[in-house]
Amino acid sequence: MGPPVLFPLLHRLSYPLRTVTPTWGRCLLRQLPPPSCTHTPCTPSFPGLNSQHIRGMCVESTLSHIKELSPPEQRLLNKLYEGLISGQRASLAESITLVETQHLRKKELAQVLLQRVLAYRKEQEKQNGGKPLAFRVGLSGPPGAGKSTFIEVVGKMLTGQGHKVSVLAVDPSSCTTGGSLMGDKTRMTELSRDMSAFIRPSPTSGTLGGVTRTTNEAIVLCEGGGYDIVLVETVGVGQSEFAVADMVDMFVLLIPPAGGDELQGIKRGIIEKADLVVVTKADGDLLVPARRIQAEYTSALKLLRKKSKSWNPKVVRVSSQTGEGVAELWGKMEAFHSATLSSGDFQDRRRAQHKVWMWSLIQENVLRHFQEHPAVRGELPQLEDRVTRGAISPGLAADLLLKAFTSSSSSSSSQ
């Protein structure tokens, strides 16, 4: 007789899982099975998470593909988890380092840690009436728009009001050396010394879209650490920077005055994703151009289709140097948060984002599997050489590699 049907978990998780292998074995977490789950509670592989945190969540099908944790691994995860939920910044930094790793075993440990944090966060949200505890804000804009200076001013204002602010700053990696300046923490000198703030610079490492592959996971860890405002600053690569909009609750576009053709940004692109447009550096000689750009963007946004039934995108002017407009800006961000939360748009956006990121991670893993497939690796050097010599087109080479991959996979599955 086959094993009992597991209680479905995927639709209840707020995080897109990389790989779920529904094998049978021990549970990594102690659980209280829901009525539809016939599993008995299993002995946990590590302590430290109260069973009430995951009441009604059968996690065996999610984590059973991970090999038994060794005592040092258990101690590491317990230390990170306990430090994280108690608000220790060092534990948060170490946890983010763990999820950013490319080491296969450490990636598995990261998934275990993330499941514990998610279960803890779910319980916290339940006590909050089902409302999300954190407000995620994405900040984008062209280089030189003053994003880092703007974040420091806004961050200091928010910590002064009692908020805990985390900043995930993504720096572009060099195409030649692979290195990154990671200069955002250096720019935010005051905020980096604030004990109510956490700044984490990360390199893109070749990832397109202005954010790293693990930014979404870092957001989850920051929220588990008690940070109620999460600011994601992207590299500012222009209209291709859509990825950040699919992981935050509000997307803010920063534009500098006197940047050439002011209406260039209105072309169908990143402006359609913006919930708020901020004209920066609105002081001194740039005040008049800033006013003009604000008026132009305000008019142009009216021509775009509304993406939310409860919010119309706004355009504001701010000066990070004088602080003018910063309080007004936060007021509009709070108004957006309240309006979308009461209308249900806030929750709908998060649910849609989970699906987007699940497929994003699937695409990434499928590409890696394709590149590492023996049939592809055998044909790749010869086809690459023929493409560089102009003997065949890149399209034909791609078709031949895909054919080798599918043929090998089909023959393997039929055996």
C-alpha cells in the first residue's frame, strides 16, 4: 500500500521554493499535522523552533530531500535562527551570506533556515491579523540620480520614528574582473552607524535586472530579523530593470533633473512599473528644472493605464541636501501602503510575485541543468568553435544543442 497523501504545502508558503522532491523520510521540523495529514509528528533534526510556529504545515515533502543534518550543521542553524529572530545584525549578515553561497550543501542548509524563518514570520503575521509585518520598497533610477544619498536621508528619518530599516544595496559587477566596488555602505555613513538600520551591499555577479538571484531570500531574512521597512536599491541600469518590481510592495523611480530629454523615460518601459516617481536634487540651480520635470511626468503618467484600482502614481520633488519634500514623500508612501492594504491589492501583488519568482528560479535551475548535461557539454566546444568561425549561425548551434539535450533526456527516461 502506498504512502498517505501529504497535506499540500506549496500554496501555503510565501516563498518560491527552488526544488521540491516529494520523497518519503523523516521531517526536519517537529510538526503538528493538520486534519488532512495522516503523518505523526517526527523527531526534529534540530531544536529551536516551537511546534506552534508551524501548526498545520506539513513540511516533510518540502525538506525530505535534504540529507540528515550533522551536529555542527544543527548548531550552526540554531545559532543563526536564534540570533536572527532576536535581532542580532551579525546573525542576519551571516544568514544572508549563507543564502548567497553557490556551495550545494550550504544551499540546502539555507533552505532549511529559510523554512524556519518563514514559519516564524507566518505565526507573527497571524498574530497581526493576517497583515504583512514589513513594507518592501524598491528604489531604482539611472546612475547619478542620488539613490544612496536619498536612502540615507529617508532611512535616518524612519529610524528616528522608531522603525527598523534594512537596506539591500546591489552594486554592478565588472564584466572583466567580476569584482564590485560595494560603495553604498561607504556613502551611507550615518545610516550604517545607526543600530536600528542594517545595510547589506551585494554584487550582481552577472545577474540581469538590477538585483541578485538571492535578493528575494535576503528580504525574507530581514523581515524575520524584525525589520519593518526593507529598501532594495538596484544598480540603475535603465528600462531593463523590472526584476525589483516583482519582489517589492512599492516601486519608486528616482530621476535627476537636467538629465537630457526628460520625456525619454516615459517611453514604454520602467516608468509603467513605478508607483511613485521622485525628482531628486530639487535645490539650488536645479530647482526650476526639477519643477518642470515634475509637471511633465505628472502629465505623462495620466496617459498610462492604471495598474492598481486603489492607487494613482504620484510625482514628488525632494532634496536630500536640504531635506525638503522628504516628509511629504514618506506621507505618500504611507498612503500607498494603507490604500493597497485596505483594497487587497497589497496581498494580491505579493501572491503574484511568489509565482513570478518561482518560475524565475525554475528557469535559472533549468538553464544550469542544461549547461551541465553530459550531452550538451560534449557538443558545446565544437559548436562554439564553429559559431566563432562563422561556419554555422548561433541559432542553428542552439537548435543542435537543444536537440542533443532532449534526445539524451528522452532516451534516459525510456530506459
